[in-house]
Amino acid sequence: MTKNDDKGQDHKPSSAQEWRDLLKARYDYPDEAKDGTLRQRRRARKAYRRRDRERRQEWIREERQKEPVTAGGALLLVALLLLVGLGVKWWSGSSSDTSASAEASARPSPSPSALQSAPPGMPMPSMAPAAPKPSSPSPPASLSENSSPDVRQAESVVDQWVRQYLTRNPPVDETHEGPVRRAAPWASAALTDNLLHHTDPAWDILVSRGGIATVTDVKITPAGGDLPPDNPLRVWRNAAAEIKVHGYTDYTETRTLRTEVMLSGEGKWQITRVLGL
């Protein structure tokens, strides 16, 4: 069946089933689909059916576009228009609510003086309590902006921490954790926790030599120029510790640590960082 033959018919299909029936037609294959090998004949028939079906589908699309809109199609179109209208109305209402809330939040609240100066008979504007401003940390009351840090107390903390941490007795301390916890009262919790999770190579060397280390002297001096200057809340100090070791071989060594000492909120100096471990 060709396109011209179909157009000449008096009756046009109206239902979907009738349109589908048009695609189920017996094919009168051309001569090239009847000659050759079995594979060649199959390929020729398959190509002919594909071309014929494409022609039929194109003709069906053109014919269906010419048909008037059915009652079901009209109802579907009306329903789609209603849904679009409701979506536009909802969107415009949501946008207006968002704009109103943003305008209300941006509007400044009236000051107490404005409330007092309002003329009689006028409604008083509402005033919500303002959120408290976050307070910035301030130095302890014992320190003013122009005061200098109590260097002696800071250096005393450095001296005690260095003596406790570098005095080591492996048979008694058992692990590096022993001297860390012994020096903990003069250090911040963060520094102590960090040292508990990282060993000191000098501890392993001392154990391998069967030694016991004792700090005999600590000399504390201001830090070098490559570190921040002192301020009322923080100082940097160099601590040179003289250590005597008794073990397989007795010897003396000097270890220099660069320490950061900060003043806590309770007014207590603590070592917060150590360079040179």
C-alpha cells in the first residue's frame, strides 16, 4: 500500500488501533528481495520493510495532524493550562512573601528616643529586643593595654616544665608518657595531648644507651628576632637545659628548646608550643 493509495480511500482511521493496523500490512517484495543467497534475500526484505514502515509512519503523522482535536484532547489541554496557572500563582505568592520578610528584616528597629518622642494618640512602634553582640576576649583584669607581661612568672613556668620533661628515668617512667604527664601542670592541655601522641627521639636514644637523664641547670633567655615580640598575653623564651646522663657511658649534653608561653583566661601562664623537639 502506498501513500497515494491510502489518501484515496473514503474512510480515514480514527482510533489508535486502526492507525496501528495500517502498519501491519503484507509486503509485496521487489525482485531484488527474491534473488541471491538466503542471507542476501533476508537483508533485502529487511531493508524494504524498514523503508516501507518509515513511509507509512510519516504519512500517519501527517494525517493525524489534520484531524480535529478530540474531546479527550481538549480536556487534557484545559487541565494543563489550569496547572500552569496554579503554578504561576503559587510562585508569585511565594516570591511576595519572601520579599516582605526580607524587607521586614532589613527595616531598622525604632530607638528608645523615638518611642518617647512619638506624639500622643499615635500607635507605638513595636521594638524587638536586639540580639546581644558577641563579646571579644579581653585580657585578665590584672593586665592593662599599656602594662608589660610578668616575665618572671612566665620564665618560672618554662624552667619548671623543662626540668620535669627532660629529667627522665626509663626504668621508672617506663614510656615517654611518664615525663609528659609529669610536666603537664605547666603546659596547656593541647600541648600535653600532642606530646602524648608523638614520641621524642631523644627518649629512644636514652633507652638504647641504658641512661638516666637529670637536668642540672636551665638558662632562659628572650627568643630570637625571627619569633613574635612579647605582648601582655604571650612571650617566647629560649630554654637551654644542661643534662647529665648516667648509663653505659656517662656524658653531659645541652638541649635548647624554644617555648611559647601564653596567659590563660584564669591568669595562669602555660607553655602552649615547643620548638626543637
